[in-house]
Amino acid sequence: MDLSWILGHARVSFHHSKNTIPLASKSGKTALSDICKASTPPCKLNPLLFNGHLHTAWTAVKAAGPPIVYKRQIFESDDPRFAGTFAVDFVSHKQALEEDPTLPPRTTYFTEDEFANIGSDDTKPMLITLHGLSGGSHEIYLRHVLEPLVDQSEQGDWEAIVVNSRGCAMSKITTGILYNARATWDLRQTVKWCRKMYPNRPLYAIGYSLGANILTNYLGEEGDACELQAAVVCSNPWKLEVASLALQRTWLGLNVYSKTMGTSMKKLFAQHADQVVKNGNIDPERVAKVTYLHEFDREIQCPTWGYPTEYAYYRDASSADSVTSIRIPTFAIHAEDDPIAVDEAVPYEEIKQNPYVVMCSTSTGGHLSWFEVGGTRWFSKPAVNFLQKMAREYETARKDGPTGTLSEMTRTATSNTGFKSPFVFEPMRRKMYLPEQSIKIDA
């Protein structure tokens, strides 16, 4: 009987296709699965936090975390369908000399002169980060990944930005449009802007929780045309309907996790109610009675985006099918006892069908937690190691990896059976869309 869990040792498993894409380096070609395994150290966690609930609850302990300094710029959406503004926080390598009480700690706005000279022809790797449900650039979990990458050492010369969801991290909402679990438009604009302003920088991305779901959807939407070199997704809820129903199934899930997230989103709504209620379908009195996250989605997301129920929204915004359309090296990190991004929502079989994706799962770790003795978070180690290897050692796999839809890849892979299905599975076909006659959502 294995009792190593008593010492905090978690089991680590990998899930991937039989033949993941090969990536070239100076020493030859290496399978993506082997790179991910080499990036992943043993998972030794705090033995006092012996299950996912304890790990997740420990995030409420407000440790200071790495002191990342940011400069903020407000971007105007370039897509009239999703009018509004969003805040992007750029990691600054200078110490903050002042505090802005209207922004999170260690964050100040760019001056016009500073931002006018923001572009560069350097070749530094650059990381684009997406935070969780109602978080932002201030979140400790994402700063644990940023710190070793941007510390200005020989291996820490990365540049990095955090794309804040609209209204998050003390940013303002300027139209009636919030964000949702498939809101890829601000990320897409940011990636295009980075490619224009930093033409020589290899771009990478990492997403956490809801941000991981958004990033996975973005990667699937972009497919072969994706501008990113590689990506990491942590604690992705994947199948949102499954995750929501799992939360509602238990007292702890409903009255602790769902209630906490619902309360956070209600606070976000209250801060921006004057703009959000411009959507005439939203009833502030009904929102005031919301307790749980799925109720918030019913009262806000459904009328905003035209979904009949929160479950229709969850099914449409889930990223479980999107993972099959990813065409860049992607490393997913998941704790099997995550009480929010539950294990039953993980698309293990879909991941095994895509040679561009590898998942690492651990037997414990909770949601965005994986606390080690001393308060550090284990997941940052495989995430940082993978990003460093992709930036320092390996070339992009696009020219060597298979392309096309998953159906086309599968037909090619199984053609020796003598059967080729005439049907094509399109994982990115969405139900929510804006009719052509509508120029933009009423702001």
C-alpha cells in the first residue's frame, strides 16, 4: 500500500496521444510528451493539506506573493461587435516609485510618452497571461509563474503582460458588454498588437481557470494560424456544465465554492452596474437576489449574450471540444481532486486524439493551489520549465506537425483500416453569433 501521500507526495500522470508532435532542437527531435515530462518535477506538497479542499481553502491565506510591478494601458476594442475597453498590465522591470489608489498594488498607468515608445525589435520571449474568473494581474498564483521568468537573470529575461477581463483588476467597463467564458476577442486583439509592436519576439500564453478555458477556446479558433509558439493551461474547467452541476451536487460545492464565486461576480456587477444595465434585458433586482455562480450567469450572461439558460451558455462556451483544434504545443496541468475544475469535466479522450496537447494530472493539489511547504505553488515549476524549454531549446513544430481538422488527421492516421469516414467533425462551430445585419451590440 502506497502511503507516500502522508509525506505530501502526489502521484503524477500524463495523458496524450501515442505519437505527440516532434520538436526540433540542436540535439535532434524530441516528442512533445517527453518535453512535458522532462519539465515536470516530482510533486511534493504540504502534507498538512492532504486533499483538494484544503489546498483550495489555503488560497484564502493572503500571503504577499512575489512583488511584480506593472504599468497599465487601456485598449479600445477594434471589433465593433464587442465595443468597449479593456486593461492590459505590462510587467515593469523598474521598482514602483508611487502608488495609484485607483489601481491594484504596484500598478500605475503608462504616461503617453512611455507608451509611445513601447515597441521593440528585440527577440525576448514574451508571455501573455489570462487570469481566473474575477481576478486580475494582482493574483498571487500568476505572479508565482511570472517571477522566475522576468527576474532579469540570464534565464529570466522574459517580457510579460496580463490581459485583464473587462471590469476586473479595478478596470472600468465602458459599455454594456462584460466578458464570458469564450470571450476570446480581447486576447485576439492583444496578440495581434504584440505581433505588430514586437515583430521578432516569440509569443507564448498561459491561462488559469476561466482564463484557461478562454485561452483554449482561442487556440482552437486560431488553429493553424495561431501566432503563439506554445501555451500552458492550468486548472481549466473544460466542460462548464459538468463543472457547474458538480458544484451544485454537494453542500460544500454549492455553499462554499459556488457561493463564493457568485458573491465575487455580484461585487463586480455592483462596481459596474451603471454600464452593465444598459443592456435592457438585465434586471438589477433579480441580480441582487443572486447567491450562486450559476444564478449570476442566468441573470447576467444569458440576457447579455442571448442564451436561453445558463446551461446552454456553459455548453457553448466550454473548451473540451476546442482542445481538438489546437495546433501549437500545449501543456495542460490539472489536479484530479480539484473541487472547481472537477476531474469528470476533463476531456481526457479528446486530449489523447490531439498530438499537440499533453496533460499532466496530479492526484492532489486543489484549484490553482498545489501548495508546497513554505507556501510556494508546485504548478509554477512545470509551467515555467516548459515555457523555458520551448523558448530556449526547441523550434516551432508547425512545419513538422499534422495540420487540418481532427477528422482529417484521424482519417489519415487510420487509413490503413481501409475506411475513411465522409463526415467531418467541426469542434469550433458555435451557437452564439451576431447576425450580419447587426453592426454591434448596443453599448
